[in-house]
Amino acid sequence: MTKEIQMNWLDGMAFQSELDGHTLVIDADDSVGGTNRGPQPKGLLLVSLAGCTAMDVISILKKMREPVSWFNLKVSGDLTEEHPKKFTSFKVIYQFKKSDGLNPDNVQKAVELSQNKYCGVSATLRKAADLAWEIEYI
């Protein structure tokens, strides 16, 4: 299976792409010639990581019939100072409501299944940088 997109230059540092029937514009900030019309590529990498694992976890927890009413992820990545400015590590924090009464063993299992078996973005990034995660109950 191959995934493919096309990206068209709009002007300045702005580019437009079609992905799964959705239009996506990326841009840079004004310090490097952009006009901030859309997100920057490195940030989208964090969104991809969060989205991939979040969909896995919520799907698994629903199959386990866990009463999830609120779920949030925080994803961060450490970048090098020198060019190419690349990610050296990632951290995913899975947040759940303490008052939902979730079974912590099932939550742990869902996150581990996502990180170790299902999330292709995690699997890809883990080959390039450290990837850590933790679970928080708020």
C-alpha cells in the first residue's frame, strides 16, 4: 500500500495539499518569509502522532466498554538547535478524567496496544527518536 499526495506552491512559503478529500494549507511564520496562513510541517508531525494513537486508544477503550467521557493528549517534541532542526525525542501524555472510574489496567493495556502494535506513526517515529509516554488522571 502506498500513500501519496501532491503539494502545490501558492506563494511565499505557503503550500496547499489535498489529503483524503480535505484541503490543507501549510505555511511558515513571517520571520522566514511566510504569512502564517496554516500550520508548520513539524507541528503537523505532532498532530499526526497524537491523532494516530488517540484513535487507537479511544477505539480500544470503547471495545472494552470503559466509560470514557473525556480524553485529552499532550504531545511534545524536542528539536535540535542546529540545522537540520530535527526531533530528538517525543513525549505523549494521555489524560483521562479520574471521576470516570476507568479501570487503570484497561487504560494501560489500551495505550500499550496503541504504542506497541497499532499506531503506525509511533512505530515510524520511534525508529528516528526516543518516544516516551505516560498516563494521567485529572
